[in-house]
Amino acid sequence: VLDSGIAYTVLAGYPVSPKDEEYVLVNNKCQCVTVTSKFVPSKENPDEEILVRNIRIIVPLQARENISDPLSPLRTTFVYRMSELCKNCEPAEVELGGVMHQVQQGNSCEEPQTCYTYDRNECYSSPVPLLYHGEVRHVPAALTPASCFAE
């Protein structure tokens, strides 16, 4: 489901490659979505350029409802809301009355993001049974070791 019922504006992006004129507006590794934009010649008037946006969604068909639990059922519903993909939750500093304040650039940032696959920037773990001196103990095992043990 792609929900585009909410109006939004994306003003900037970064180029895909130094020589490319296509700009990446959204690259959400958690939900496997990339949104790019590019100016192309208009079919009606070749002297004019129009802005084309491409939305690339990779649906991980073997994704689990709970990605940290390999025994959870397979996910059958995938929901993509452009307003959530484009939100920016990075804090910023603004000056008000000569005093610097930390502000949040997006709303609803407290809600956890639904992840359909592992975001390599996040640390995921899952408890695994370990037999130790005849006793079974559940210890957390890193599912994305590079993120969990990065310095």
C-alpha cells in the first residue's frame, strides 16, 4: 500500500553519482525504499524539462513480523507512507532571542519505525538458548554484528 494522500514537499537531495543528474530524496534502508528525482525533456515540448520522481520499493517476501524473532510468522502486509519516509528526525540548533535551542525537524519521531528488514545502522539482537553447565540460558546474540559492536 503506497499512501500519498498527504501533501508533502521535498526540496533537496544528493546526487546518485558525481556525473549523474538524478538526486536521491529518500533512502530508507529499514523499509527498502529509495525515492529519486531527475529532470527529463518533456514529451510534449522537448525544449522544456519536467521533474520525474521514481519510487523504488523492494518487498522482502521472507520478512518476519518481528525481524528479531526468526520464528515469528512471515509478514504479509507492507505499508509505505510517503509522509513517514520523508520525515526528518535529526535534531537541529536554532537561535531564538540570542539563545541556542535544540529543535526536532519532524513530528511523530517518538514512534518506532516499522522495519521490514535489518537497517544496517541499527543493532538487532535475538535471544538464543545456550547450554551452560547443564542449564539452558537465553543470551542475546547480535543479528547485525557490525552495528552492535561498532566503535
